[in-house]
Amino acid sequence: MRLPSYRLTIRARLTLVYGGLFFLAGLALLVVTYFLVDQSLLQKFTFRAPLPDLAQPPGVAGLAEQGGTRVRVLIDNNPDLVYYMDKQAESLRHATMIALLQQGAIALVVVGAVAIALGWLLAGRLLSPLHRITDTARRISTAPAADRGLHERIALRGPNDEIQELADTFDAMLARLDQAFDGQRRFVANASHELRTPLTLNRSLVELAMHRKTASDDVKRLGETLLDINGRHERLIEGLLLLARSENEVVERRPVDLADVVDHVGLQSAGAAAEADVAVAVEPAPAETTGDPVLLERVAQNLIGNGIRHNVRGGWVRAATATRGDRVELEVSNSGPAVAAYEVEGLFEPFRRGSERTRSDQGVGLGLSIVRAIARAHGGTVAARPREGGGLVVTVSLPR
């Protein structure tokens, strides 16, 4: 069992460092002050007391004037007085040092607490630009649409220091990534549009050659083969265009019930299912969301179509919708060949089906890639897992 890891934030660590340094400096100052005061108090005291105007007795150390009154300081003639005064001086010195330590410690604690509080506030203010950078990076990493996240910038304003340099570098990196992604999407879209025209022209020429009265059976069979190849290329280009479109955020949203979408797609797939000897069962339940109806219909088409295509004779496909809390789900499961768990994630890559590359007698390998792109553009997620006994279970979760 792994114990939870606890860590102090940079703000807390800076506050502890500042507070620790302050307490060390204050303690050192208190110790130095203690020794300086102690050394000064160790010096000899000179006691002065007013006495009557008497003849100078033996052992008088000296005379002093105080306010016009003659003062005699007796030293040798009264040892009890000297002892009493020494005891009073020692008590005074001891009380002074104790008071210095107590009051100094109290002042150190009070001022240290104030210093820690000020250090916490100052550290938070100094680190606030880092929190802004972190929040921006988190929003970009969790954005459902890549282009929307990469368009965001930190745009930090402040002194020209290391944090400002970090924010500017991060913005420059986002700009480069945004430009690269936009260029890639434009290239795919433009290339797909450019390829549509020659494919349409090829299909027209092949159909014209096949329907000529003088066309032989070999020409007709060749034309059918060419039309199949041409149709597959057209589906590939259509899939690329849809994939490029799906990676953009859905701006115009309309209410959509996934139950109606699945019911409609189930009826459309009846012909393909009968030809493949696969039974399609639809279990629609209310699952209302908002989005692009055409794209959401394409999600159901791709999932049910994949379930029919990658199946076995006499197999089945089940499509069900449900509402769970603030999410709506579309779950499509199917029988078929066993799928290894480590291959599931690769199924969502373009032109991939399991461990095989796309073959000419199958789909174009963009079905699940398009499903994931559409789900992310709608703020949703897609999860897949192998089904016991063979086949796959794919769940699309969207905001309610």
C-alpha cells in the first residue's frame, strides 16, 4: 500500500525559510545583547551617600560634592555596608539579565510571528504570476478542443524579471504549437478538397465506360473494381475532412437526444447488418445533450458500423443510451474476435485497427479517431475496453 505523499508548497517553504532566518538573526541579536549588557553590569559600582559634616575618619577613600553637600564614601570602616551593597548589586544584575531574556524572548516571538505573516503575504504576491501560469497550462491541457486551448495566452504584465521571461517563453511556445496545429489541419482539409475533384472525375469516366453499349464483360468487371477502389478513396477523403472538422470546437449547439440519434442510425444500419449476418439491438433511453446533430449522428454511425464490420457471422451489436447524473452516455458493444487490452488505445489512432494496418477490403481506419475527436469537441470523453468472449465495448460520455 502506497502512503499518500505530502508536500509543502513553494509559498509555505519560502515562508518557513524567511521565518527561520528571522528567528536565527533575532536569537543571535538577543545573545549578543545579553553578553554586552552582562559585561557592562560586571563593572564596579560607585555608591554615593550624604553624610554629616564630620572630621575625616581614618580609611576614607575620598570625598565628593553633591548639591553643595559634602559626601563621604566609606569603604574600609563599614564592611557590612560594603557586603550589603555587593549583594544588592548582584541581585540587580541578575534581575536585569532575567528581565532582558524574558522580554527579549517575548519580543522575538511576537515580531517573528508578524514577520512570518508578512512573509506569507509577500510570498503569495510574488508567486501569484506562477499560479497564473499554472492555471493557464492546466486549462490548456484539459481543454476538450486542442485549437481552443492553444489560442489562449498568459499575457503576463509586470516587472521584467525571471517570471516575466518564463511567461513570455510559454506564450511563444503556445504560438508555435498553435501555428503548427492550424497548419496541419489546413493542409489536411485543403488536400482532401483538392483530391475530391480527380476522384469524382475518375468515377464519372469509369461509369461512362461501363455503360457504353460496346463495353465487354471484362471492361464491366474492371469498372466495378475501379469503382470500389474509387469509393474507398472517397470515403477516406470524407473521413479526413470530417476528422479535421471534428477537431474544432463546436460553436453552434442545438438540443440533441442521443436516443433519437441511435434509433435512427439503427434503422439505417439494418441493410448492412443483414448482409453481414449480424443482429443489431438498440436500447434507447432519454439522453439529452447539446451539440452538432450531424456530428453526433456520425458518432453513432461509426460505432455501430465498426461493430458490424469487425464481427463474426451470426454475431450481434448492442447500442444503448442512458443518463447518469450530469452526463449522458452512449454505449455500443459487439461480439467478435478477441481484442487484447494493450491494443485498445491504438484503435483510436488514425488508420489503425488492432495490430493490423488498414486493408483495402475494410474501412479506412478513421472511425474511432473521428469518434474521439467529435466527443472531445463536445466536451466529452471516449473509453473502450475488451469484452469477455470477444468484441469491444465503447462508451461515449457527454455533458448533459
